Amino acid sequence: MSFLKNFASKKKIWIPTIVALIIIGGTGFWLLNSGMISFGKKTAVEASPSYQTSLVRKGDLTITATGTGSLVAGKSVDLSFSTEGIVQELNVKAGDKVTKGMKLASMNNAKTLEAQVAANELNVLQAQKNLNDLQSSKDVNLAEAYQAVLTAQQAYDEAEKKLQRKDYARCSDTVNTQNLAKLQRAQDRLNEIGLRYQGSDAWNEAKNVYDTALANYEYCIKYTDQEKTDFQASLNVADVTLKQAKAKYETLKAASGIDPDELKLAEAKLDEAQIKLDLSKENLAGSTLTATIDGTVTYLKANVGAYVDTSTYITISDLTTSDVNVSIDETDVDKLHVGAKAKVIFDSLPNETYSGEVIQVNPQLSSSGQYRVATAVISLDNISGSNLEKMPLGVNASVTITSAEVKDALLVPANALRAIGDNQYGVFVRGNDGNLIFKIVEVGIMDSSTAEIKSGLQENDVISTGISSGTK
């Protein structure tokens, strides 16, 4: 137990000691392999210099990447007609300067489009009226639906009564008795004449009286099978009609007198009519093109009289805010980021340098011949009044992008750094006694030859950059 307590109390001492031993061990291994430490009676760094050195200095460091680019408009708009047709009027040509709101071109179908607008306006008015009528007739609708229920109930009751009477005589007992008596007298008269007078006028008359009496009797005494079937069918129809009438009434009653389906239909028809009206107005407006920005006409598809479709007809570009589309090798993609500063020299203006800033980095690499390149957009600083304004879009340029830079910083050769893992570095510093001391340093920006030191070293420190070429 005492041993554990002693160990716990010394825990804070052991841990840094172990870390120090690891660093010293790694350092000694490097010095031993480099021939800078030898073992004898004493272990020390050789007095004679066997390694190259450099001074920690102050200076500026810039991390850059170079590429090529081409001039594009910083802002441009593509204008197109809303429908196909023939160009009737054209007020500009390629290269002309235009101002916002200026009429540029128009088509020859304006009257047709105006007629479509008028017709669609009428359709909207009619659809709105139908909707208003439906909404204003809610009380009448409810009353009519209630009356329809009463009428359907009455028809159902009558059909039900007829079906209930199908097994009874059609006529009253008195009528049936009278009909039976008439039938019996007619039968007696016919028997009285006898068959030997069959065909005579008296027999024919008696036969007609008998047939009439028989028909009247049979009609009143019962219903026919077809009538019974019809009674059942009528009751079924009346039942369906009554249920429908009641359902409609309850629906209207719950919806304050307006049928929800009819309301939805009326609203849908109004919406459809409004959409067609809006589209026809857009088509009419789109038959005339006007400038939406101040700029220069950089593209014109066709002249007056040409038949054109709805693709881009005119492009207007603001050449006072130009951009550069730039490509750099994929190995420098880590240096390309939004906000990076750039210097641009155009092939046609080799003595002028324009500055700008990366405003967009495309997330996918592109192919350029046999190479893979990263692409981005650079927004140039104000070029108003410069020679670049006179240059056509598409001129080529050389681009230098500054990924990072520091001023008056501590700098060391990159080959003085020794990586120790986890993106950490150390440097061998020569002490006052000539021995090398391994120090952990914080590294800032770095290129292939120079690194910025943020902490761990001081200006004019002597550091090792490696073994001298003459050392064996």
C-alpha cells in the first residue's frame, strides 16, 4: 500500500520524465545515425561542424499558385422571346451600349397575343362570376336540397305502398263485385246464343261484351307479375334517390349551403383561367425585349425578318465588372479557396497587372488535355476606365493566386523541420556550447523551401538543416 501511495504521489513527475526520455531517445537516434554523436568515455556532439546550419531570420513569405484564365463578364443577362415568331423590330447591334429599360427588339405577333389576353380576361371574369353566384346562392341551395328530400320521401312512400298492395285486388270490393256480375251476365248471354250461331252479329256482339267484362274483372282483381316487378324496381329507385337527396342536404347543411365539390370545382376553374391569363400576359410582354441592366450587347442571334424560337436572342454584359475564369493544376488545389487574392496579366496587355479575388471554386475537377485542373472564378477589382474595358471577352491571361502570406515573420528553411507526428514539428538548435538541442516549434504557412515559425524559436537562432555533404 505504501508503494502505491508513493507511486501515486510521484505520478506527475514520472509522466513528463517519460515524454522527455522519448524525445531525447528519438533525437539521440537521429544524431547517432547522422554521425553527430559518438560514444567513448564521454558522449557529446563533435566540436568540429559536421552538419549544415542556417539562421532563423525575419522576412515575408507568400504561398502562390499559377494558372491560366480568360476574361468573362462579371454580370450578364440572357434575353429571349416568350414565343416563337418573326423579328419585326431590332434597335441594337452587337457591341452597342444599352441602358436599363431600353427597347431592344420586338416580334410581329403582338396583335394575336393581345387578343389572347382579352379572351382570357373574359374567361377569368366568367369564372369569377360563377364562383360568386355559387357563394351567394347558399340559402337557395339549402332550401332546394330540403325540398328535394321531401319530394324523394313522397315518391318513396308511394312506391312502398304500391309494393305492399301487390298481393291484393287492384279495385274495391264493390267494383270487383260489379265486374264479376257483368262478367257472369256476359257469359250467360254468350251461352244463350250458343255455338251454332257463332260468327253471327249477335254472337260477335256478345263475345265482345264478354271479353271486355273479363278484362275489367282480371284487371281489378289482381296485379300482373310485370307490375309487381316494376313496383319493386320503383321502390329501389326511390330509395336511392331519397338517400342521395338526404346526403346532399346534410352536406350542404354542414357547409352552410355550398356544395364543397362544386366550390372546389368553381375555384379550380377560376385558378385555371387566371393561370392562362397570366401566361398570355407574359407572352405579350415577352414579345418585346427590353434591357434589364446597363451594359453592352455581347450576343445577337439574328436580324430583322428572321424566325426565332425561345432560346437566347440577346445577351447584355456589364463589362465594368469583369471576371476571370481560371484553371490551375490539381496539385495546387489546396491553394485555391474563396477569398484568395489574385494578380492577373492579360496576353493582350502584358505591361498591366490587374488585381482581384477568388469568389467561386468549382467543387469538381475538369479535364484540360491530358491534365486534370481545378477551376475557379476571380472577380477583378474596379476596371472602369482601364484598357481592359476595350478588350473583347475571352482574352487569355496568366494568373497568380496568393493562397496565404505573412509579413515580418520568423522564417526557417523547410528542410530544417523534423516531423514528429500529429502534424507537429521540431528543429535542432545549436546551443551556446555548440551542442544541438531539439525544440518543438509551431509552424505556420509553408512552401517547398521555407516555413513560418510561430513559436519555439527566436531570430538569429542557429539551426541545423542536415548533414554536411563532406561528412562520412
